[in-house]
Amino acid sequence: MKYILTTLITIFLLANHFAQAQFLPHGLTEQEKTMDYQPPQAVGFTTPPSSPVRTPAEWEEIDGLCVRWEGTWSRSVLRNIVKYAKEECTVYIVTENENSVVSHLNQYGIDQNNIVFVNEPSNSIWFRDYGQWNVYTNDVDSLLWVDWIYNRPRPEDDVIPVALADLLDIPLYQTLTAPNDLVNTGGNFMVDGFGTAFASELILEENDATNNFGTSNHSEIEVNQIMNDFMGIERYIKMPTLPYDGIHHIDMHIKLLDEETLLIGQYPTGTADGPQIESNLNYVLNNFNSVFGTQYKIIRIPMPPEGGQYPNQNGDYRTYTNSVFVNKTILIPLYEEQWDTTALRIYREALPGYKVVGIDCNEIITASGAIHCITKAVGSHDPLLISHQPLQDQIYSANDYEINALVQHAEGISNATLFWTTDTAVGYASVAMSLTNPTENTWTGFIPYQQAGQEVFYYIHGEATNGKEQVRPITAPDGYWKFKVLSSPTEIEELELQIGVYPNPSTGQFNINFDRMENVDYAIFDVRGKQLMNGNSGSKYFVVNLEDASGGLYLLKLSWEGGTKTIRLQVL
């Protein structure tokens, strides 16, 4: 009787609270912090799937994108998400005010093609955190959904996956009952598609003995096991939370762009969460390799200030990593042209062929979230999986270039084709690939060897026995992988392609990455030739700090056995 009375009181308080609020922030309100939350009753499967499962990566093909729409707050962001996402897939809009949404979209010339309205109540727009997760049995077979306990006392949000699973007839697995009860939030989960996931240690804090969800006290080993059983996560990389990111979701400062590339948000040296981000990154690089067995590639992107103020100075927590893949389009948040142009350039260079669309998020970022936070994907019902580690630059020899790729479909692959060219303007030649390892679904093809100085562009096409086709990169032929043929290991141009400098321009901190080289000597000069600093990289990654220098151009001179290279650095 006491339990029933407590539950009724909690429901009454929650209902009253939500009825009064126009919107709820990404973080907990002061009232929510005092509430104990009883998760909803399970209506799906509460034991793990009987077959092995795989959680797909965000860059894989999707059938739909989900958003929640209520009232007028954030509707400019939502409107633009809908506008561009519906060109790539079906958009599911959860709302109780369909007529109002239609009227608003019509006002901006956005029709209802590829839009499905889901008439369900909800508490907030933060779909990423409470929405469903796609998993596939046996890598590419049946699509299932997994639904965690939402880490907010927002009961209507917490059951949205149930309504969508019923609408789309997708089997729903729920981590709602012991011993598999698990509290989690979607913004704090990022996956490479092959069993590796990243998170902050929030996942441990919200499942230990101090949790207020009435759930079990889980050890890290138990958390890992639940994620393995329900989502196929074999390696769960967790990092300390950040001091200024109040929600502790990694999508606010990290994004996986492919199986081996991490986009990392960057603050000026010593500012806000910069030191903890760098510490976490060093932990990852020193302890984990990509699924290909290689060190993760790092691309830096600014964490822009608000009016010159960073989060440690009461500025909004602006971020460009809070973007979302929608098949051949990627939607990224924008704030201020001074920083936006750099962010757009970095995305376009990193993701050739993608339609990179910026959406003003100044309104929504005040509530500690952006585009990734308010969207959730519906996976493809007929996935054709292609994975390939891009070829590095090659030293000239009279040997063809071997290309290996995983190509997999539930009904089998009828053929795989390698397309290549040295000039994308004249089109691609095709080479049939052979199934060289049926157990690993590995297909192999060869690009004819080229003379030194040539740049080679290529992509992979797969066709299943049921006629389903897919390419990787998903943007091919506009998107591609590329490598250069070098004359010798000491060719000057070799280092040029192995160097990454991010960001450039910068407010003063430049991150220098080498793919294969170490112990490169460096020196910094101003445009008059005065040396400002020098040193040795000592590893494949080092930082040049020019934050005390005035704005303008500087020269970074790199020297190694067999060559030198000079790079222009621009300080804003």
C-alpha cells in the first residue's frame, strides 16, 4: 500500500510539473533532481535476443529519422532537420499537434512527402536520449530495437520507443527488469558498428548503489555484460566525465566519422573542458586501437565560444560534434560565422561527397543540446554492410594494389565490384572482386599499379542476391577513398599527406598528427623569419601553442631524415 501511494504521488507531481512546462532542458530541472523515478512496466522482451547482435554505426544506411515536436520552442531547428532529412529517408514526427506542425511546415514550403506523424504524448524533445536503438541479429539479419531505462523522470518520453515499435512492427527488447535493468542515455553512447562503444563514466554512476531509479546496483562488469547481451558491445570504452558539461554526454565533444576516425572538440589550451578532453583522448589512444588494429585517426574541430565566452566563463556549451548522419547528408549545428566556416570546411574535407548542411542552433544550445540530441534513427530493414580500411599512400612498384572489404547481406552477396580512377572527371573503371574468405565475408579486388605521382580514387559496390545494392563510401561515386603513389619512402610529398593540422585557422592551438612518422623536428617562425620556438614531436601527435601570438600567418617547418616541409599556420 505504501508503494502504491508513493507511486501515485510521484505520478501526480510529474504530471503537474510537465503540464506547467513549455519545454524541459536537456539536463535535470531542480524539481526533477529531488524525484525518485519508477521506470515503466515492460511490454517488450526483457531477456536478451537469442541470436548474436550488432549495433550499427551512425554512417550506415537508415530508413527513417525521428524527432519530437511540441509548441514553438526549437521549431526552427526541427523545421530544418525535417526539410533536409526527408530528402534522404522517412521522417517520423512525434507530436500531439499535427495540424500545427503541418501549418508551420507549409508556411516554409515544406510538403508532407516522406513524413509520418506519430500522435503520442511526450515530455521533451531530447529524442536521442530516450529513443530506440537499432540492432541486427547475426550482423545483418533481422532489425530489432533495444530500449533502456531513460535517465530522466519523464515517463511519457520513456515509452516513446514502445509506440514506434508498435507502429513499425519492430520487435522491442527492454532493459527494464532485473537482472538486466539498465539506466542509460543515448547522447552518452557512440558505436563503431563492430562491437566497440564509447561513453563517459556516467553509465557507471547511474547504475551503481546511489541511483534513484529503483534499479539494481550493477558493477562495471555487469553493465558491460548487459550491453554485450542486448547490443553486441564487446569493448565498452569509458572516460571520466567533463567538469563543465553538466549532462556528461560524449556526443557534446566527440563523434565517430568512420571505423577509425574520431572528430574531437577542441578548446584553447587550459580552457573549460579542454584539459579533460585531452586526458580522455590520450587514454583512448594509449590503450585502444580501431577495429582495424590501427591507431585512431584524430580530426580536431573548434568548440566555439558564445560572444567570446567559453563554458567556464558562463558561455553556452556550443559544439560542432553534435551532428547527425542521414544517409548521404550530415546535419551539423551552426552558431556564428567566424567559427562556422571552419567547422563546415573540416566536415567537408573529412567526408567527401556528403551534403553538409548547417542549421542554426543558437536557440536550442541554451538548453545544452543540438542536432544529435534531438534525433534518432530507424535502421534499414534490408542492410547491406560494407566495411573497408582505406589504403594508405603507396610507394611505387610494379605490383597491383590489393583492396579487401567486408561485404555482407542476410541473403548473401551475388557480386562485389571495385571502382577506381585517377581522374574523377572522366569516370571510374570497374574490377570484379572475389570472395576470398567466406567465413569473414571478405571480398578482394586489385587496382592496377600506377606511376609515381598519380592519385587514385576508389569505392566499393555490393549487390545482394535479392537485388539490394549499396556502395561505400555511401556517397560514392561523388564520395571516395584516395591514395597517392610516391616515388620513394623519402619523397617530400609523402609527409604532406601524412600530416593533419587541425584546426587551421585557429585561435592559437594547432594539433599536428602523423599517420606513420615519429620524431619529426619542428620550428615555428613568424613571417619575418624570426624563430619563435622549436622542438621534436616525439610521437605521432603533438600540439603547437601560439595563443600568445598576435593574429596573422606563421610558418611551421618540419624536418625529418630525407626531407623537410613547411606549413602555413593562421592565427585568428
